[in-house]
Amino acid sequence: MARRDNKNTSMKDALSAFIQKNKLEKGMDKVDARDAWARLMGNGVNNYTTEIELRFDTLYVSLSSSVLREELSLGKSKIIRMINEELGKELVKKLVLR
């Protein structure tokens, strides 16, 4: 049976400890990257986004519009910087638009 701590902890600290103890950081990073893309790009881009996947340090984004894909490819470094700032850590190093 798990040992119980009698000290008071905040929900944030308890969840962080649970995530670290069970080695769930990579999965949480994938979800956070997906959410950051949705927040930063807005409805216009999200309507054409079909799939978002974070593998290692590369964010793969599938778009249904070739025109939008070309337009976003011109600002890849800015998008990477914005996503990393939103996440608060250097998680994405490369962006692949498909």
C-alpha cells in the first residue's frame, strides 16, 4: 500500500510529482505542444490543420492547404520560437509542415 504524506501540498505540486514519478513528461509534452499550436495559430490555421505530432524534438504538422503550408514555411523559426515561449522550455527544435 502506498505511503501517505500528512503535509499539505498544492494540487499543482501533487500532479507534478505524480507525472515525474510515473515518467509521463514526454506524453504531457506532446499534449502541451498540440495545445500551444492551437492557441498560437488561431481558428484560421486550425481549420486547415489535420494532424499535430511531436516526435523527439521535431513538431510535425499536417495541413490540408498547400497555400497555407507554403505561407507558414516562410516563418518556421518564428513559429518555433513562439511555441517554445508558450511552453516555457526549449521543446521544439524543428518544424516539419506536411
